[in-house]
Amino acid sequence: MIIKKLDVLSVGKITGVIAAAFGLLAGLILLVFGGMLAGLAGSSGEGNPLLAVGGGIFGVIALPIIYGFFGFIGGLIQALIYNLAAGVIGGIRIETE
């Protein structure tokens, strides 16, 4: 079996969803470390601890959207390049049982 062509829009959608999932993970990590930094800032009396937590909450909301958008665009570009390359040198050969 040889993959000769990819549907560009379907590749864009799936890579967008995968990238958004990574963005959510990155946002959650930012939230956790932001909370830890907020605790440190609150105990030392320096800075605004709500700013660190707010940045983490913003990251949980914004990063999946940003990652998803750029993942979608990246998937479109990759599928277009694959289709061009597969037309010239052939597709990916897959063996199944």
C-alpha cells in the first residue's frame, strides 16, 4: 500500500487538534509553576502573587488556541509539501498484515 496523496484540510485539522492538546499541557504546566511562583512571591512580600496565577490561567486559555492555530497552518503546509514530493518521488510505502 502506498500513500500517494494527503487531504490537506484533514491533515491541518488533526495537527491543529494535536498541537492544541500540547498547548493545553503547556498552559497547565505554566499554571502550576505560576502558582508556585505566586506562593514564593507572597511569602517574600515582593511582587503581586495574583499576577503569576493570572498568567497561568491566561496560558491555559490562550496557549491551546495559539498552538492549535499554528499547528493547523503547519499541518496544511506539511501536507502540501508531502503531496508535491509524493508526486515527484512517490509516496510512503506501508506494509500491513
